Amino acid sequence: MRVAVVGHVEWVEFARVERVPRPGEIVHAMETWQEAGGGGAVAAVQLAKLAGSATLFTSLGADELGNRALEQLRRHGVEVHASRPDEATRRAFTYVDEGGERTITVLGAKLRPRRRQDLPWHELARADAVFFVSGDADALRAARTAKALVATARELSTLREAEVELDALVASSTDEGEGYRPGELDPAPKLAVWTAGGAGGWTNPGGPFSAAPLPGPVEDAYGCGDAFAAGLAFALGRGDDVRAAVDLAARCGAAALTGRGAYEGQLTLA
């Protein structure tokens, strides 16, 4: 399968703590690490693990962090098409508490891929599945040339502007920043999915679905939602029906919860 992601990348510093500090409190990290993250990066690596390889259309600052992110993603089997503006790569700081919940602070502007950037957008027409995380409306229109197009509700304004029909929209029933109400997009997506973490979620059409069993102990919730959406895009691209596609997506989300950081634990198909 040919799979691709259009979306942003951030350089993330993680700190594992007993709990997120209260106002004025000092806490001590039990573990720290850094790696490329952000929705575009997480989804691209998950798709590469499912399909054997994946392509990411993105924008990376022309700085050392951008170079490090590019190198890491390539090591994970992702072919990266990136504009390199003379701007700082966006950073993020993420607390991971003892229950595995992540709390994120982003630092700097999101570098979104844009259609006017000199990238091989024509390649998207040959893709079996594309997951759109972020970018401008013209980049989303280019993504629509793929066989299957899945998008996150994270940037609803761009979806409205592009006016393309999505094969699936992934929203959250618990996070206001990723919410979606029927009627907010015209044309409406063929499939709308609302996730609710361990409670499973709901699809329209389809109804409720259950969360997948965890393949190990809870480690880190970072990237679970984007791993879920990447799994959904992969399954729809290979022709799975809605129930089977959601089942695979739920397995991807559950697997991501059992790994540290952005990529450990992500589901790999045998």
C-alpha cells in the first residue's frame, strides 16, 4: 500500500513525573528524553509500521532541531518531503504522570505544509490512503486526490475552507479542541468517528464501539489519538469495512498507550 500524511512536526521534550505540578510547586522528573513528535510525525511512523513505509508532507524549520527531526523520521521508515523555511522548528514540553496521562505545552508557531511550497504534491494521487493532520486548504485538496482521505477535527476551519468530502473524520468526545458536531462540514464526511479513550467511542454511521484490550501495561498516552487515526486511514485505504477499520484503529490506539513517547509500542502488522 501507498500511504501518506500531511501534517506538522514538533521537537518534544518529555519528563516523567509522579504528577503534574500544582501552581508554585516544584516536582522532580524521574526520566527525561527528547524526540520528534507532533501529529504528523506520530501518524507517519504508525502508517510506516502498518504498511512498511510512508510519506510525510510537512514543514521543518531550517535549524538543528529540524535536522534532527528529519533524521529520526527517516530512521523510522518515513520518506519526508519538507519545506525548510528560515523559522524555528516548533517545540513542545510534555509531562507524563504516573497514570500515563500526558500534559503538553507547545512552544512556538506550528509550521504547516502549504500547497504553494515546492513539494511533490502530485504523488498523493497515487496514494491508497492519506491522513490530513494540518496544512492549508489547497494541501487538503491535493490530499483529496488519494483513494481514501481521513482528517482530524483538530483544524476544523481548514476543513470548512477546503470543502472536500472526507472518507472519515476523527474527532474527540472529550477534548474540546478536537470536537465536531454533525452539520459543521459541507459536504459532510462519509464517516464520523468520536473517540473517548478507554470508553471506546462512537461512529456515524455505525454506533458505539469498544476500546481494544491493552497489549501491555499503560506507559504513556502521548500520540494515541493520532495512532488511532492513522490505523483508520490504513484500513479504509485497503478496503476494510467500517467495523473492521475501527477495530484496527482501536488496536493502534491501545498499542500506543503501552509504549514510551511518540513511537514505542505502536502496532506493527506481521
